[in-house]
Amino acid sequence: MSDTTAQFMSDQQEHLSATNSIGHVQPPVGMRLLPSLTSPESWGFGFSGLLLWLGPAPAMHAVLGDRAIWVWIPGVIVGMLLNLQVKRLGTFWPSIAGGTPNYTTRLLENHPKLAAYAAIGYFFGWAAVPLVNAIILTDLIQANLASLGMHCPGVILKVGFTVLAFVVAFSGTRALGILHLFFIVPALGFLLAFCLQGLGWLMFSPLSPGFFPTQWPSFNFVEWAKWFFITVYALYACETASSFVSDSREPSWTLRCLSVTASLIPIVYLGGSWVLMRLSNGLETDSNAFLNLLSAATPFWGGATPLLVTFLVVSSCLLSCATGFSNSPRILYQLAQDGYLAPVFAIASRRGVLGPALIFTLLVSLTGVVWGDVSRVVMVTGTGYFCSIVALHLGLWLRRDRPEVIWPRGSIAFFTVECVVLVVGGLAWSWQDFLLGLLLPAAILGMDVLIRRLDWPVFQPQWWMQRDRPRLQQQQNVVALQVFILLLLVCGTAILVWMLRSDLVTASSDVSTNLFIVVLLTVAFVSIAVACWTSLPQVTAIAEAKERAEHLFGVALNAILVLDETGRIQQANPAAHELFQPETSLLGAALSELLIDLEGSPNRWLDRSEQRLCLPNQTKRMVEMSISRTTLPDRSSEYMVILRDITERKTAETALLRSEMQLRQQAHQLQQTIQELQKTQAQMLQQEKMSSLGQLVAGVAHEINNPINFIHANVNYASQYTQDLLNLLALYQTTYPDATPTLRSQIAQIDLPFLIEDLPRLLASMKVGTDRICDIVRSLRSFSRLDEAEVKAVDIHDGIESTLMILQSRLKATPKRPAIEVVRKYGSLPLVECYAGQLNQVFMNLLTNAIDAIEDAYLQSVAIVGEGRLGIITIQTAAIDQQVFIQIRDNGSGMSEEIQRRLLDPFFTTKPVGKGTGLGMAITHQIITERHGGRLECISDVGQGTEFSIEIPLRQIPAVSAEVESHESALAGIDA
């Protein structure tokens, strides 16, 4: 065990460390075992454990005789208590499949290695049940055929009975449950009849040898431990129903089966054993179950004994085989669910078939068939089973402070005794088989490590899930398969009877009866197996589909109505009664009377529509109606109507529409606010820009003004001083006409006559330049207007001229066009109160646009006629009735009506990208209208030029007064 077990424990611990504290992993979708069994079907599995008494009881009584009762008494007590304890565990863990061994893994969650080992040991105990019962059936048949001088191959019979139960198990969980219902009632009935009727015959019959023995047998502990070791798997196996709690639709009722089974344990195990002890004919050397039961039942069953005993043995064996193939795969399934085994064992089909786990169980059973020695098989597999029970009681003691543990002290007592029995009883049988039984679970877990590492498709869950998909071809051929198998079964039975007819006629009545019962029950079992394999899945699918439909019809949240051809209600689900008020009588009522907008018969109604529901003493509601038509077998029509209350949705839609309208209004207002903010932002940017420009221009003008004034003031003095020097030089030339050679050379070198002639002209030119610079500085200072933030009386003409001075470079001729002429038509204007800097900005914007328009018109005319026209800008001013009028007109390209409508929009421009911002005219309009309270008009024709007319008042209202008036108007609006 050292190498294999150590390797398994290492890999298992590595796997469990990747999961939570108890090794749980979440299986893939579609792999869960869904509840499908009814309570009677799960109870049938629970009662199968009682039939296992037929296995060890005859053999033990054949060897021990009356001493066997000492083995059964303590076993019965522990078995009853175990049933009640397992029931308590099931109430705490109802979703766990596999029952007792998988409850053990929960109890030993802090010891995952021991938990996995114990569960696998329990699995081997049940996996051997089909094999043992197949051997019992084979021995029965061979014993009866031997009396006829006939030989039957035992291996074929053992494999046949084992595979037969496997086929039934592969038909699905419900197939097994239905099969048990066919056989469990008569089998359990005959078993209870044997026990109770035998006890009654012992007590009351005059032929009875006495109820109690005349001498009680002695007690030998080693012998007791040896047989207690073997009988445990039958004594403790009555908790089989716990394995199907997670499959049950009513888990609480399934768990009640454990209490009923616990109450039947004394009747079967003590009562039946007592009957064997008192009425068996003393065949101590014969362990044949059939012969021992036949000997014990003959006194009170008489001539019917062979028939009844045969039926009891055969039915019990067949049921135990089916139960073993049902219970064992669930143990592996739950272990895989919890992460103790490879995920492939967690596969469950739609019909509840645990494919990989079931096939593995079959392989284990067939391995025992090949081995052939039933006593050694029971010994080896019983060792693992006994270890699992010991681990269960250990887990109960370790969790003694938890509410799911009923008898913690009893658990530690049972654990102590069972440990002694495990060692003493196991070694008493065979130390080799005992050691093999201890190693077998570890070997299987080592195989699981190998399965995890192999990348074969058969070991991958996806491979099995793909095989579980329904195939149309299989469904089409299933009827032919059913007919073929049933025909083969009937013909095979007829051939078998024909071959044995002569031997059965000459045989004794007991042998004939026995063979008849074996053949009858086997054929019945095979017939049910065939039905389960072929027809039952379809019938089950239809029943399940009907149940699902009825369930959905009952629990559907929407109202569902079934109407006849006239539109009258034939069926209604609970949601429909709730929709139409509980007191409303729906059955037989016309739907058109309840939904006021419906007219005519159902065949004229729309497939989908919205209807008004009007009922007395109830507000009007809206329902959404969907209708579908079905043709019945009698060719009449039936209509299914689904109604969904959409009153709240309609109310929400109305509220949503209102909210949407409000949001649209708010969005419109927000858009207007954004536009105002954009305009304000643009104005602030332009104002800041012009303010910075004005400060720059003012600074430059101030810095230039000082030195140029110095130069300009000294040019006159320089001219006067130069003239005086020239006069003095002329006087020297008159007084001293004859110059020295050195002077004559210097005079020639400096060209004195030219210097005397050019120096006055040079000084005059400098004076003209300084005069020009002074004019430019005055223009810059006038344009900058450092006091632009205040209203000031200024000369409008100075502002216009200063702007023209700034734009002088653009008015001059260029290689692309001739110079632009500026025509001034100034009227007599007084000083005007205005924001001079902002007004200069207006002039700058209008004149710049005029120059651009003239340049565009010149280029267009050159391109069209080959000769451009001269550009002219006309500026005209006038003062009329306290208003100042300024007109700036050009003969440029002009504007269309579309452009004129958008001219004052912020960020609108007709200039190329990078040449215009689209803010100039918007700011100009705002300065004239809002800042100065004036008007700005534009008159333009395409190709004729553009004229801008500005009108501003001579006097401005103080800003404070205007602000006060604005606040007073706002307050008046609020009060109103």
C-alpha cells in the first residue's frame, strides 16, 4: 500500500488544495443529477437493503447453528441506530447523492484522504452485490438442472444476470424505480411472511419444536467477530434510501423510509434468523440459501414452499442486482462532485444515467465474476465496506458537538468495537484477503490519479456530454429495435421451453416449479428491462413533458386560457383567476365579454394585440394578448391565449413620454444657454485679445514716442546749426580764397560742394520721417485707448483714421492687386460718448472684411474677364437727432441671402480654414447693439459689394443705471 497509496494521497492533496476546505468543485453545466424519483420509487430502493439478509443468513446458520443469534442481536441494534443517524444526516444534507459514504466525507472534511478512502471502500461493498446475487441465481439454476442431468455454463449465467441489471440501470433512474415497484412489494411481502408466519408457527403450532431452544449455545468471541465481520454489509445496508435523497422530488418523504426500514430490521434480521435457527433441518455443512430457506419454511408453508422460496430468492437477487447498479454509481458521482475523483465520474445524462460511474461499477462486478470465488469476493469487498462504517462512526465522534450527530458517545463505542472486529474478524478469515481488501480502495484511488492525467477523450466530460445529445436516427429506429428485441425474447423463451419439455415432464414437481419460477421471473425481469431500455424512456419523456407542461401551466406568471371555437374559456391557470379577480367565474365565460375591444370569434382575432380589461369595481387595465391555434384530433380548433398585465408598463410609458418632452424642453433651453455661453466666451476671448493688443500697442507707442520726440525736437536745431556752420564755411572761403595743399586735398576727398548741397536736404528728409512717425504713434495711441473700459467722449473720425493707419499695409498695392482707394465722406460730428477701444475693434472688423471681399472680387474678375477692377472703400459719417451714423461700403464680391442670414451666428465664416474664426461679426453686432444700444444693418448683393450701416447714440446711459433697471425688471417679473 505504501507506494500506490502515497502517490494517490500526494496527488489527491494537491487537487484538494486547489479547491475549498473539503475539496468541493463546481461541475460543468449539464452534469448535475436532477430530482426525478417519486417517493414510492425511492422507497423501493430503500427496502432493497432488507433483502440482503438472504445472502449471509443461511450460510452463517449452516455453520454456527443456534450461535448465529449472538451475531444478529448486537448487529440489529447498531443497524437500527445507524438508520436513524443517517436519516438525521440526510435532513442536513439533502442535496448529497450516494447517501452514507458521502455523508462520511462531510463528517471527515478535515481529513480528505481518509474520507475518500472510506467512501471508495463503501462503494466496493455495494459493487459486489450484483456479482454475489448473480452467483446465487446461477447456483439455484444449476442445482435444479443438475437433478435433470443437464449442465449449464455457470460463467455465462453469472455474466448474463450481471449485465442484465446493468442494462436496466442504463435505462435511467426512473426505469430502476419503476422496476423496483414491480418486484419489491411481493418480494418484501414474502420475506415478512416468512419471518412472521414462521415465528407464529413456532409459538402456536402443536408441531413446533418450541419457540426457545432447550439449551443456549456458548459464545466464542473470535468466531463471533469473524461472522459479524461478514454480516455487517447486510446489517448496515438498510439505509439504502439515503443514496436517493438528492434524486427524490420529496426528500423528506424519502428519508422517512429510513425510519420504516429501521422498524423492519428486527422483524427480518432477528425474526428470520430465529426461524432459521429453530426450523432449519441442521444442514450445517450446506450454505445454499435456497435449501436452508426451503428447510425452514416447509413446516408452515407446506407444498407451496418451493414455489414461494424460489420466488423470494429469485426476486430478491434480481432486485439486489439492480439496486447495486443504482447505488454504487451515485457514490462515485458525488465523490466527483466534491472533487475527490476525476470530473468524468460527475457526468449525469438527462435521464439520470451516471454513464462513466455505471460502466466502472460493471467492470468491478465482472472482475469478480472472472475471479469466481464468491466467499473471497465477499471477504475482500466486505473489508472495504467495514472500514467505511468504522470511518463513519469516527466522523460522528469528531463532529460530536454538531446538531447532525445524535449519539456521539454511542458512536465512539461502536467505533472501538468495530476496530477490534475489523482486525480480529478480518484476520480470522484470511490475512491475504484482509490485506487485499485494505489495499483495494487505495488502488482504485491511484487509478483515479491516472485517469486525471490521461488525455483520452473517454476520460473527458465533454466526450460524454456530446454522446448524451439526442440523435434523430436513433429515435426513428427505436420502434424497430423494440419489436426485434421483444420478438427475440418470445422466440427464445419458446425455444427454451421446447427443448426442456421432455425433461420437465419426467422431472419432479419441485424441480419443475423451481425452474418455472426462475424462467418466469427472469423473463419478466428481462421484459421490464427491454421496456425500460426501449419504450419506457419515451413514455417517461412524454410523462415528464406532460408534468412540465402542467407545472408551467400552474406556476406561469402570465395568465393562460384555453378557448374553444366560440371563444369560451375551457381552462384557466391560477394566474388567470388572479388577473380576472378570484370571484369572477371564468370557466364557460366568453373572453370577448371580459375584454371589451374583442369582437367576433377567435379565428378573427389578431395573433398579438393590446386589449382593455374592464371588470366591475375595478380600474381599467391594459393586457397584452397572444393567441395560438391548435387543431384537435376531432378536427375542431382550440385556442391558447396568454395574457400579460401591461398596465404598469403603459403607465410607465406615459410617464416616460412626459419626461421625454420635459427633457427635450430642458435640452432646448440648455442649448440656448450653451449658445449664449459660447457667445459670451467668444466675446470675452476677443475682448481679452483686444485688451492685450491695446496694451501692447499702447506700450509700443509710449516707448517709441519718447525717443522720436527727442529726435523730432532736435532735427530743427540740427538744421539751424548746420546752416550756421555752412555760412561760416562760406565766409572762410571768401576771406581765405587760397587754400593750402592739405585743405585742397581734404576738400576734394570729402566732395565739399556736394556735401554743402545735400546736407540741408538730408535734414529736411529726416524731419519728414519724424513727422510721419509721430503721426503713427498718435494713431496707435488713439486706437489702443487705454481708457476703453470707460465711456469717454471721443472723435469718431480719429478712431477711423487710426484704424486705417493700422491697415495701411493692406491698403497698399501688392503683386496680386493694385492699391485700394479709401474715399472719406466725413460729416460734422461732435464728440461721441462711447467705448472707444471696442468701437475701434468694430471698425477694424468691418474694414478687414471689406479688404478681403475686394481681394476676392479682384481675383474673380481677373479669372473671368482677364482684368480686375479697382477696389474702393467708402466711409461716410453723419450726425442726426442725437444719433451718429457710420457707413462703410465696398465694391467687393458681396454676399448671398443665405450667408446674410447666418452672418451674425457665432463661429460662422466663409473664409478658408485658418484665415477666419467666425467671431468677428458676432462680436461686432454685440458691441454695437448690446454695449452701445445701437443698430447694425447689412445690405449686400452678390457681385455688387456690401454696405454696413452703424447707428449709435451720442450719449450713453451709465452702466450702473442700466444694471439697476435690469434687476428691477427681473424682480418685477418674479413678483408677477
